Amino acid sequence: MNLLFIGAGKMASALVGGLLKKNVFPHDTIQACDISSAAREQFTAKTGLPCVENPSALIGKADVLILAVKPQVAQAVVSSLPPRKDDVLIISICAGISITKLRQWFASGRIVRVMPNTPLMVGMGASCYALGSESDEAGAALTDKIFSALGKAWRVSEDLLDAVTAISGSGPAYMFEFVEALRLAGMKLGLPDELALELAVQTMAGSAEMLQQKIASPEELRIAVTSPGGTTAAALEVLEQANFRGLVEDLTRAACKRSAELGK
């Protein structure tokens, strides 16, 4: 089984690094290409594998092509690719690019579209994938094998991927923004910058771990930490007055809408 990454940026480097670290595939079965010399150098530094500019010598041997380029250049990149195996499996991690478009570009329906997120870089990714019309259970199993090695993966219908993008794809940015807001607020309350950041990060990490361990539901855990008339209750009252949950719904709808627009 030979894998060829088309694009060797941060997500591709993280994927390959994780696959090698966990021995999911042998080193000599993974290849990569990128037109950017900087990306090639960073990929090699991260993974220890070579990365070429021109895929001509590799693509004919590839059983799986993983399209990992920016959505804005995806069509141009695909159109410039040399001939490939007729039965090659195409896995795309290009945000917003629909299976219909990928089918037109590759003239194949053996496609899997994946929406990963950046925590994949630290082995904590959340990835959802949808199958094209000619993809089979073997293609699904291989995709699950790749992305489960770097976090968790779920199979969904393609019509859910815009919502997935809004929750987990863009979600890390929401988390980072909230941590930054806590850091800034902590500084205004007199905390040193570094301590404010570390407290915010550790609090988010610890809270996430409690949820991962299924100690209780998010609502039950919130209630457990909120004493009537206490400090947390005072803070949550501010969130309620600001319609915090409504704001979160609005921002995820905006992300979902933009994802759908990118796919047209």
C-alpha cells in the first residue's frame, strides 16, 4: 500500500509524523510532493522523509492519493497531476471542496472527503469523513485507520460536513480565542501574563479531560461547580445576560454557511 501526499504543509506533516510514530505504515510506503521548497524542507524536518517537487516518478505507483493543499489552489493542482492508477483511492482534506467537484476533477468516484482539525498535530484530532459514490468499505476502513491514529474519526454523510466544519474544524479557533480572552482578563485582574495563560490553558485542559472521562454531562458538571450565590454563579449570570449560547449558535451558523459557500 503506497500513499502519496499531494501537498506537504502542516497538516500533511502532522499526519505523516503521527502515522510513522505509531507505525501505521512502513516508512518506505509514504511519499510526498509540494511545489514549495519551504514546505518540502519543513516536511522532511518533521517526518524524516524526503519530499519532491514533481510527483511524476511517484504517482503511478500510488494506491492512495491524499490531497492536502489549500482549497483555493486545489483544482489547479489536480489538473496538473500526471496519470495515475485507475483504481487509486483519493482522500481529500481540502476544506469546502465537495465530492462532486473532486469527482469532476479526478474523473473518479473513488473518493473520501475528510474534515480534520488542527489538534491532529498533537494526536488529538477530531476528523469526520464521507464516502464518494465508488468508495467501498475498504476505502472507509483505510481512511479510519489513518485518521484514528491521530485522534478520533467518525464516518458521516457528506451533507453533515459543513456542520462538522463549524463545530470541530473551526472549533479550535473558538477555544484559542476563549483562552486568550481569559488571559487578558486575568492580567487586568492583576495576574502576571504567564500565570494568567497557564491557568487558562490548564483549566481548559482539565475540564476537557473530565468530559473525556465521562464523569458527567457538560450540564451536570457546570451545575456541580456552581454554588448558589457564589462566584461561578455571578460569572455565569453575565454569560446568560449576554446570550452566550445564542452567540455560539450564531458563530457556528456563520462558519457552516461559509463552508457551504466554499463548496459551490
